[in-house]
Amino acid sequence: MIGTIEPLNPIAIELGPLTIYWYGLLIGLGAFIGYLVVNQEAKKRGLPKDMFADLLLFALPAAIVGARLYYVIFRWEQFADDPVRVFAIWEGGLAIHGGLIGAFLTTYIFAKKRGLSFWKILDIAAPGILIGQIVGRWGNFMNQEVYGGEVSRQFLENMMLPEFIINQMYINGAYYHPTFLYESIWNIIGLVIILYLRRVNLRQGEIILAYAIWYSIGRFFIEGIRTDYLLIFGVLKTAQVVSVITIIGAIILIIYRRKSGLADKRYLDEEAPQKSPANKTKKKKKKKK
């Protein structure tokens, strides 16, 4: 009966003092699968071997820190009385927009230092980012977070959802919209579109910008259903405001880069590997000898 429904255990593995939560495990799994896909494409596109492995060492921690800081800033009231809980990320509370900001800034610095194209790296990484989001949202599912308004059990059954999802959406005596699932499915569709856009051979930078537009459109509408949202000035939903700004900004960037000639290269264009500033310095020293 309804009163006996038990949520899924958020703990995946317990080995003595070591506790591994599904939340962290699924986020890590999404990042790993995304890396495998992206790394294969990077080899085809002529980027240095293991470049994405090196980038991931910096970008993944930066994404986690950015995601947590973003969430904490807009939900400080939850941590004010016990600031130590800021570090308890296994409880949930990682904002995707903060994670993307952290990862993109790290990638920009990384690309500059390695003498590589920032836009080319992001274009190649776009499918991996979506894969990470697709899998990572199931971590929210295990924590019973990222859900929408109240619905009936019949509503969920009419969606032909498996029993384990329906039961997990039973929270504090009521059933809720599985918005984590809506976003995961939206991102699967986005992944198919992005993989197709590779073959269209868009200009460099336009695949990642297409991702930004696609994700933001879906997030805007899904955020309208969610009940666990962040607010700006206590009125506007943060994710919706960021989504609108991202969509407008991405469109302006596409137009500007085309008109200014900054987007002349295309995704599938062959490109000679660029040498990092460090390598150039070494060559100069050799010449002096």
C-alpha cells in the first residue's frame, strides 16, 4: 500500500568507514562515459593525445566547486547555522549552471596555456557534457530531489513509467512530477541533435552554442514545473533567468562571430596541431645554441 512505500537507498556501497552514494557515483559515471566519447572524437579532430584527460583533471573539480558555490550562494539560509554542511555534497545541491561556468572558465585558461582553440575544444566536448547531464540527473532521482509539483499516482502510471520510478516519486505522502526524467530525456534528444550537427559541419563554436540554446530552452520550461528552485531577489527563478540570458547571448555570439570573421573555420576542417607556448620557448632556446 501507499503507506509502505520505501524510497531507494541513496547509499550505493558501504565498506567500513567508506560510504559511496549513488549521487556521486552517477555523476562520476556520467563524466567518465562522456570523457570516453569525447576523447575518441578528439583523436579524429587532431587534438593532442590525452589532452582531454589532462583537461578533465582540472575541469571536473572546477565544475564541482562551481556547482556547489552557485547552489550555496542562492541557498545560504540552509547553511548559515551549520556552514560545515557546505562540504556535504553527497546530500545533493549541485547546480548545473555553476558547474558549467566553472568548467568553461577552466577550459578557457587551459586552451590559452596549451595554444589550442577554445571553441574547438568546447565543440568536441558538447556531447560529453550532455552525457554527463543525462546520467547525472539520475543521481538527483536517487536523492529524491529535482522534482516538480504534486500529481496523482494515476498520472504517473499513464506515463507508462516503471514502478521503481513511480515509487521514488512518492515523497512526504504525495507523488510529484519526475522533472529529473524530463530533463534527462530532453538531453538525450539534444545529444542526437548535436551528433547530427557534427555532420552538418557548422562553424567552430556553433555546436557548443547550439547545445547552450537547446539545453536552456528545455531548462526554462522544466524549471517552471519544479518546486525545488533557486531564486533571484526572492522572486525570479534563477535557472529561468540564466536560460533566457544564455539563449539570447548564444544567438548574438553566433551572428557576431560570423559577421566579424571569427567563425571562418568549420568543425570538420583539418587543422595542424598548434604548439604550446612552452614548446615554442624551448625551440627558441635550441636555436640560440
